[in-house]
Amino acid sequence: MIRPFAFPFPHVYDGVRVDGSALAWPDVCNRCKARPCEAAPHGDASLCRYGVNYQKIDDHMLVAGVILANWTYSTPARSMRLRGTKGSIVQNALFKNAVDAYKNQIQTDFADVERENDLLLQEYAGKEAFKPAFINQVKADIVRGLAFVHDYKQINAQISQNINVVLESRYEGATLEEKLQKAHRSEKAIYEASKFLEEKLNVAKFLVNPDWLYVQDECVRFRVHGMVMKYRQIYQSWFDAKRVRISVAGTSYNEILANPQASAVIPHTLIDNALKYTRVGGEVEIFVQDEGTGVAFEVSSHGPRILPEEQTKIFLPFFRGQHAREHSEEGAGYGLYLAQLVAKVHLGTEITVEQSSEPEGQMGYRTTFALTFPSKAAILP
């Protein structure tokens, strides 16, 4: 923050004492070694033991060394100051106006800086070149921070293999899903946790190496509906624990040609966010419907408000909305960025968001994320 210039009264800004443009620091303040005013909390004006008024405005600014004319009570030290420094007495209204002007200036500065940052970020993001540039810039840090990904994937693969062997050998059924339904609760929990961790590590793998988005050989035919149902199953126990009902509607048989791991980032992220921000006892509705040769996909739930100016920002890297941060401390702000990146770069489509203008009871604002999966990935000829 920039120090406010031409403030009329003596003040301390970020630990530095500065004379005011109208009044300098009084001798009594210059002689004071204890400086108790600098340790004061935010609040209304106060009086020090030397009979001088001060007020802590915010974490940066302390106004001190003034003698307010209409102070509510007096002390011997204040009476002496009033007699000896009549030319330096400040009218309360003038003092208040100066403080209010400072607050307004700071708010204006913050707004200007934020607006300029937003314009620069939007311009940078709009050039498309930010995607590889962004990843390359932070890749070294990401690799160091996610050095565990490979090891965890190996460990999780062993867990998954072992629990699959247990299910296959211990229970009867035509498919693994049928055998899973007959399994003990603890076995189901291990299986679901392994699948959940696998999907989280797939997203982490994308951060380490996003190049697989562009590899055409990774593209195969699959059903979006089947992928969505897989995530519903993986997340079911977490929704149950939160007493949130999750439902899937629509009719979809179409297959698309794309990288399934890349495409999976989208339903994974949207369902994960719905779980994170839906209140206890709420509902998450998923819609999957054939639309021509493509597949329409929506996730609708109730959650925190997305401010109008945040509608596009939520897809920027590491951005989290104001009310989202207040609602949940979890989240790094890269989920929607990754999902939108997959949608635009790999699939050639775009995720949109719509939200009700008013909250619906205690559950919050109804929010719907939607996109249409094309029949084939945009990277394919």
C-alpha cells in the first residue's frame, strides 16, 4: 500500500513517524519513548497520559499528536496542553473529515489496483498463450510440491489391486459392481477410498504434465453417461456422510471420441465442488442428455453467491470467490481452471455458469455449471 501523502496531522504509517502537512509532531510526542499509542487497537480516538489524542485507523495508519477541541473528559496533562498549545488545537469535525478522507482514499486505491489487476489478468488470459506459459512458469514448483504423485499412484495401485482380488475371490456376481454390493462395509470403504484417491491423483498428474491434453493417441470412444455414473458411485459415500442427495437424470447413449482421463477432469471437478459447497441436507442434481451427436452435461446445486464480477474470474487459475472463501477454507482455486482448460483446449467447448439472483432459503443460491461434450475432441483432425 502507498503511504497517503499530504495528510494534515502527525501520523505513523507502517512504523514510520511522519509530520502532517498542517501540524508537525509536538515536542511531548518526540520526547515520548514508550509510544503506547502505536500499540493501540483499532477504534475511536483515545487520550494518552500526556494529554494528547490519537486514533488507530487500520493496520497501517495511526493518527497521533493532536489535541481535539471537544474531548469528552479532561486530565491535568490535557488541561496543561490546552493552555500551552491553543494554536494547535484541532476541531473534531476537521479531524473526522481528515480520517474519512484517508479511508476513502485507501478504498479508491484498492479499487483502482484491483481493477487494473483484473484488466491485466483478463488481457493475459485472453491471449491463450498464458496456458503453456503459466504451466511452464510454475511447473518446477509444482513438480517439487507434487513429488509424491508417482509414489502415491504406485501405492494406491497396490491397494486397488489387493481389494479387487478380495472382492473377486470372496463374493459371487457377474461383475465387480455386483460383488461390491455384497462386500462388507469396510471393504467397500477401502475400494471407494482407493478410487477417490486415484481420481485426485489424476488431477495432480495434469498439473505436473499437462501435455497429455494434446496427445491424439490417448483418445478413445467412451460414454459420458458411464463416466458420470462412475463419479456418482465414487462420491456416494461422501454425499451420504453429508446427508446430501445426489441424483442423475436424462437419457444418453452417445459415445464421444476424446481422452477419457482429460475429459474426466470436468465431471470430477463439478461434482467435487458441488459436494464441497452444498450445505448439509441439500441436493445435487446431475443432468446428462444426448444432444445431436454430442452430450449435454449439467451439475446443479445450492451454494455461496458468485458476485457478478466473479462470473468469469472463477475459471482463472487459483482464483476463489469471496463467498466461496468464507464458506469453505478448502480449495486451491485450480479445479475450475483445469476443467475449463480441458473443455476449451481438448474438447473445443466451454463450461458456463448460471446462478439464481436470490438465495433459495437457507441452502443458498442455485448454481448450474453446464457444457456440451462434442462428438470428438478438438485436437483430432
